[in-house]
Amino acid sequence: MTPSAFWQQVRWVFTKDLRVEVRGGVTLRMATPFAALALLLAPLATGTDTALLRRIGPGMLWLVVILFGMTVTLRSGAREPGPVRDLLTLSGLDPAAGFLGRSLASAVLLFGVTLVLTPLMIVLYAPEGRPGWGWLALLAVAGVMALGLLGSLVATLVTGLRERTALGPLLAIPLAVPVLLATARGTDSAISQQGSLSWLLLLVAMNLALVIVGVLLAGPMDETTR
Amino acid sequence: MSDQPLVRLVDVGFSASGSVILRGVGLMVEAGEIVGISGPNGAGKTTLLRLLATLLRPTSGGGTVLGVDTGARPQDLVRVRRQIALVGHFPALWPELTLRENVNLPAGLRHGPADGDPLRAVGLAGVAGLKAAHASLGMQRRVEFARLLAWTPRLLLLDEPHAGLDEAAAPLVDHLVARVTDRDGAVVMVSHDRNRAGSLLTRRLSVTAGTVVEAPA
């Protein structure tokens, strides 16, 4: 397959997944409002200790994004029932292109979630902060891309297993801990007007590693989980 | 064109989760043939179709499908898979997408936009904007047939193609089968509907407890 044909397939899967997700409305109608509610409730539980809220805010933001985001990204693998997977295979879809397309679609959806949640976190947890919005945006892009890749990878691994609904999050969330650390620390630095370059580079390295592992595993996993 | 059969399976077996589903299957399908498969539920008919589609690999024995070894690497099977169509027992549709999108999207992946309006040809032009989730089984089946009007596979595999179809739609199956065989392709069809499928077949096979035998015409 030529590189051009490969990237056309990536774009095809990306467009199709986004369309299906927007029509289904799970991210817009369920995950985002519940994630926002979770961010709203935490300050009520901890009280008005502004120093404490300022400390936990970045961690809470990314914890919520990961917990609710994983439900979105893991759906991408579970969404395709057997007959549709067969159709895609017989249509010549390269499993690696499918993996990248699904990951990108999940990342875009999660970026939408962070667009809502990040300003909410600033208002609720660090209203006096002067965030570096550029750093926050870069961290969000790198963070959601890593989560999209991780979610698609785990969804591929558990496809075909009877216990995939429970196994998916149990496998994905521990693997997302490095992403949680990097995004939360990086966001903390950005809110404090410090550079977040080292955290950003760490996320970029994670993304590269996940792309390599995902692309290499996509084909064999697609064959063995059929 | 090659004299090689489109399908040649030799002593093929398939097991999954410790259960033997198919054993000792020998099967040749030549260009122009329409092979019917019957047998009781759970006998292994659908597994046989998925083996022919190269979606499953034999766990014993081997052979070729469209000239490529059934145990070939996935990257070597891509070219062959693109010449195979499988219309399974359960429709391969995205429920959130419209009927038109369910025709056009896979076409974009395989060969580009379809010429004309395949949905009109299967009598669904008036409901092209309906979500697949809201369509009846018969309408979903017609959508799958509409996809097949946009291109012609060399090997067409049908699993109960008449299920859910009304009388008016039944000739669609005949039309699709004829398109394939007219272009030196072959059709393998699982069907319990002897009245509708029987007249199409050039040969009958029976699958019983995982073994395949020639059945009387």
C-alpha cells in the first residue's frame, strides 16, 4: 500500500468514527456533562481551602479527563461488531490505518472535553492563577493524543474477549498513570506561569512510543482477535 | 485467464476454544459455479464461509483462495480479500449512520464513490436518509446488496441471503449472483430456503457435524 493510500484510510476511519460518535452523542450528552459535574463536586467535598484546591486542581482535571475519556476511547474498539469488522477487513482496511484513525478521532473528542473542563478547573480551583494558555493548549493536545492512542491500543487488545467491558478500563487506566502525571504536573507548571517543556516532551515521547507499539501490534492483534 | 479453481481446500480443519468445528474439509469451487451449503444449526456452515473469506485460518490442512495460500501473511491476503464479498447472517451496518452513508462509506474505502444510485436500484431511494438502526432487517439486507451493485467480487459468499427479504426483493439475490458468475466469479451460498435458492445452484453441499459432503441435487 502506498503512503498516500494509507493516509487516505486513516482519514476515512477518522471521519467515520467522528460521524458515528457525534450521531451517538455519548461524548457530548453524557461524558462531558458528567465530567464537568465531577469537577464541580470536588471543591464541595474539600471545602474552601483555596491553597488545597489550587494544589489538587490540575490533578483533578486530568483524573476526570482520563476516567471519563477512557469510556469514550474504549468505545471506539467496542463499537464495531463482528460483521462490520469483517466488512472493513474485506474492504482492504490496513489495521494500522484503522488504529491511527480511531486514535485521532478519540483524541479530537477528548480535546473537546478538555476545552470545556480546563477553563472550568481554572475558575473553580485556581481563580487567582494566570495560566499560560499556550502551554495548556499544547499539553491538552499531547495529553489527549496519548489517551486516544492508549484507549485504541487497549480496545484492540481486548476486542473479542467476553470480559472486555471490565478488562478495558482495568488495563487502560493503570497504563494511563504516566500520562496523568505528565499532564497534571505540566498543567500545574502552566498555571504557575512556569514553562512546561519537560512535561510536554515527555508526552511527545509517550505518543511516539504508543504510535510505534500500536502500529506494530494492530495487524497481529486484528488477526488473533477475530 | 487461469484454470486454477477459485477455491481449493484440502483436508481443512478448524477448532476454536477446544471444540472441533470443521474437520477434513475438501472443497473445490470453479469459476462460474454457484455452490449451495445446507446443514443443521451449529454444523459449521458460517465457519466454512469465514474460512473461504480468509477471515479465519484453518487450524489443520490448507489450500488456496483466489490463488493465495489460506495460511498466508495478512499483508499478502489484502489483495485477495478485496476481491471477496461476504454478506453474513447479521447485517454489517453502522446503526448511527444513514442507509446512504452505509453504502457510500465502505465504497470510499474500497473503490471510490459508487456510480449512479445503488439505493434506488434496491428500492430504498425514498428512505436513504433513515438511520440504519431504524431500518427493518429486510431493508438492512437490501443496503448490503446495494453495496454489491457498486462493484463485482470474484468470490461472493452469502449466508442466508433471503432471510428477511420480501417477495419483491428476492430477485435481487438472483441478479447479484448472475453478475458474479457472468464475470468468471463464483458464489457460495448458505441457505435453508430451498424454494428460492434451489434454482440458482449448480452444486449442493451438506455440512453435518463439521464434515462437508456432496448432497443430492
